[in-house]
Amino acid sequence: MTDGNLETYSLIWLDASVIDSKENIDAQQQLRSLINHLKVFEQVDECEQYIRSVSSQDRIVLIVSGRLGQQIVPRINQLRQVSSIYVYCTDKKKNEQWAKEFAKVTGVITQLDELISQIKLDQAKKIHSKIDEPISISIFNTSVNHGQSTSGLNGQFLHSQLLIDALLRMKPTSNDKNELISVCQKEYKDNKTELNILREFQQDYVSHRALWWYTRESFLYRLLNKALRTQNIDLLFLFRFFMRDIEEQLVQYQCSSPICLYRGQLMSNEELQTLKSSIGQLISMNSFLSTSTNRQLAISFLQSSSSTVSDDLQQVLFKIEADPQLKGIKPFANITSLSYFPGEDEVLMMLGSIFRLFDIYRGDGQIWIIHLILCSENDHDLKPIFDHMQARLEAGKTSLYSFGQVLRDMGKFDEAMKYIHRFLNGLPRNHQDIALCYHALGVIADEKGDYDSSLEWHHKALDRWTRTLKPMDPRLGDAYNCLAVVYRKKGDYVRALDLYEKALIILRQAFNHDHLKIAMCLNNIGVVYYEQKQYSQALDYYEKALAIWQRHLPANHSHLGAVYNNIGEVHRYLGQYDLALKVHNLSLNIYEKSLSPQHPDLATTYENIGLVYEQKGDIRQALTYLEKAAAIFRHALLPTNPDVIRITQNIERVLSKQT
């Protein structure tokens, strides 16, 4: 939500007298106990603007007067984020006439107590059935077409798995629960119902009752599921003790024999079409998935919603085959005896579970059947790159530092800095990892385009390491290499080359000449020569780096994407446009699998492909790729960043060439 709603549902009340009426103000307190996030509006245009600003993955319950309802309902009824509408008026018969045309109008009500009771009943059904709750799905598509919307989905698949893995491996601290409670106290400060549950949680929570708490209709379920869906890093970090406790219970009570499970769901036409185009591919669920062994129960939840399903929504039934004997699967368990609601045949599947999308077809009536088969984590082509990236984390656990590195890989630079600072602030004064943190902060500042800050951090790291390490320690080689990168970006090529040579001397003595870090140095030296228009020397260094990386890295590692991108740039400047496109597409294919969809390096390759098309005179294709690059740069970087300024200038130049 634009104003920080931590839950999926929000309640909006539009009425010209909503603020003036004491009765309405009293009612708002009661309604907040049903849906915590409440906003009131007196003007239609302002209300509509707010509704449209809300993500289609969130859900709005709207209360509106009869007069204003006739104006706003036709304009917002089809929006995915609008879940249900209640017309609160004095003339029921008159307003029922226009309201019956709109499926999402759940009721036309004249009494306030009836309105509150109806919303309470309907919300309880929605939360319990979960059919209108957004599901966060990542797709691993083995046949990516760069012109289609699947671009970046594979990187999203990989990084959602890495994030979940890092959170679950990170050892919770005794303070996590207290921090979470503090956040919740602030969020629910005006909600007596939730504050009472929060106090109970604070006093009574124990790990072996995690599933009981998760299945209870309270802030825990609502906050955690939205945090998982939106990747709210700060909340997920505090929730990790709870997620680990749930995982341990699912492992302990894991189903022992193959099972068929069902889950009813409302899905937009666009979401369904994306899945239809991914039949045969792998998908991962990025939150816990509640299912039932009772097919008819899942269908009944869908049937109960049929009267309020608008044209833009489809009713779907997930049919899931799951075999617990399969190696490398996430746990799932029948939690009937552990749930707050016992006796409902509920099977909960662990977040991050991977499935094969076997088929999608029409079932009985208007229901679509989505047939999934639970898969091993070893089934997808990204497993080698996942293992390689995971190996950077300490064996068996993840520190705050490593968590920061995962966030950096995802392109979440601000969050990465925050958690590395948190790790740094907890270290004793002379701890050996202080310099490592300085070094990491320098790398992130560089990626954000803050070169002066980056130099400051890198020099602090180098100063510490120079005083505490032996002269030929490879960490000094890393420090010189990273410093050189920043000086090169600031245009100081002489200093950059001098630092690269220092790095190479140290790294070649510490390792053999066929080492990954040496390849990085060679690639970076190539960039210096490229920027000085010495293309043959640049290509020579790039190819040396490529040869080493190809021998030692998984096929989809981002370093390979980087060097292919660099080689493509050389070919573009040499006028070899078809060859440049071929190599840039190799880079793009790797980046789409190994980087998150909002990573600036992915944008750089989009930009370079766009520039090749510009040179070839294909202005339409050039703009397509440049706009993709601009969207990522503007999302990830500040407006003053050189990359943002450059891409804007490139687009303006290409637009001027349109006839």
C-alpha cells in the first residue's frame, strides 16, 4: 500500500458526512477491529485516486453512501484490488436498483449495526476460505522468450529461494520476538482486539505451538503472509523465529504417504493466462500454502463466492499431488490436530515449495483446474547456481553479514547496507570482520552510484587490513580490485590500472593463475581499456576472464553475464552489430536466470541491446529495450545516479529519430 499498510486488507469509507457524524466515528472504532487499516474520504475523486494507487495484490473493502456510490462504483468495480462493496444508505430500494448491476456490491444496508455485522461475517468467511487471498508465485521458465513478460521470472524464482533459505538458516536471537512485538504494538495501537491477542502472544508463545498461532485469525497470519508476498525484508527478518518454528513442526508431523490436495482460489484473467503459458514449467510458492484433503470443501468455498465474482476474475481449483518420499522437497503436514481450527483436514505446505505445473483445464462448471506436482529442489536448472551462491554462506547458518550479501545479490541495496551496518554495530572494537563490513559497504555504495562514499569505505577497509594482515593476503587483493573499480568509474584510469596491477600481483601469488578472483581482475582491466577505446586490448582481457569463469562457474552465473555484456559492447563499437546482439543475448539469458528482475545489471544489458538496435536503425526495438532498462534503473537507483541520467538521455535521443 502507498501509506504503509502491513496487512493485505484495508477498509475505505466514502461518505460526505463520514467525518462529521459521531455515529460514524464510533463505528470506525468497531470496524478497525475487523480490518485494521481504515481510511475515510468525503470526495469521490480523492477516494478513487487512492483506490487506484493500491496494489492489485492488496484487497479493499469499500463502504459508500448511496449518492456517492452511484458515481464511484462504476469506475472501480472492475479493479482487482476492490474485493467487496457495501452501500450504506437510507433508501434501500432505490439504491438496490443501480447496485444490482455490480457483482462486487455485497449488500445495500440501512442500519449501522447490520453493516458492521455483515462485514464481520463476510471477512471471517474470506479469511477462513483464503480464496481471495493473493498467492505469490515465482516461475522458472526453461524457454524464455525475451519479448515476452517472462523476462526476469527465473531470477525472481532463484532469489525468492535464496531469500527463504537465508532467513530460515539464520539463527534467531532472543530479541527478535521483542522487536516484532514492538512493531505490532505500533501497527495496532488503536485496535483493542489485536492488542489483546498480542499480549497473549507475548506471554504464552512457545515454539511447539507455532502452527496453532499461525492458523489463528490474527495479526500473525496476516502480517507474515503479506510480508512474504511483498518481500518486506524488515518484517521477515523479525518473523524468522516463527517461520523456523513452523518448519520444525511441519518436519516433525510430515505426511508419510502420497496425497492429493486441493485449494480454491480466485485469480485474475492475467494471472491465469501467465500460468497457462507456463504449463510444463516449475513454479515456487513464496508463502505457506494452506490446502485441504477434502476436494468438495475447497469447491464449496469457491461456490460460496460465485455471486460476487466479477468478469475479470476466474475461479480456480489447485489440485496438488505430493509424495513425501521424494528427496529434496519442502515439508508438508496434516495440521488438523495442531491447528487453532481442529478437524478441517488442513494440510500446510512449507513456503518455498516447488511444483511442476502439469496442466490447466476446465473442470465442472466455470472452475479451472490447475494441476501441480510437488517437485524436488534438485529438479530445476538453476540448482548449480543456487548451490554456488549458497556456498558463500557459512556452513549450516547465515550471519547478518551473509544476509546482507543475499540482499545485495537481489539488488536490494538499501536493505543490504542496513543489515551489514547492524552486523557491524554488534562487533567488538577490534574484531576481524570489521574490515570485511567496510569492504562490503564500499561495494554496495559503488553499486548505488555513490562513488565518494564507496571510496571512503574501501579505504577504511584497506587501512585496517594493511595493519592486521600479511602483505600478500588475498583480502588485500580484493581491496585493491574494488578500489580500482571506483576510480575507473570516476575516470581516473591511471590510478585504476595501478591498483589492478597490485591486486593481480597479490592474487597470483595467493592462488594459481586460473582463479575466479583473477578472472574478475582481468575483466575489470578490460573495462578500463574499453573506456579508453583500446578495443583489441579490452577484448583480450575479457576473453581471458571468460575462459577462467567458464571452467569454474555454473553456466548461469552472473559473472558470465557480465563478461558477455562487456564483449558485446566491444563488438558494438567495432560496428559488428549482429555479433554484438548475439553476445548481449547470451548475457541477457544468464541475467534473467541469475538476477532479480529489478537488478541494475539486467538494466545495463537491456540498455546495450537497445543501443545496438539504434545503430541498426530499428528504432521501435531500440525503444522497447531502453524503456525496460529505464524502468529498472529508476526503480533501483536515485534520480541523480549517472545510469538514470544516461538512460533518460539515450531515450530522448532515440525518440528524436522517430519519423
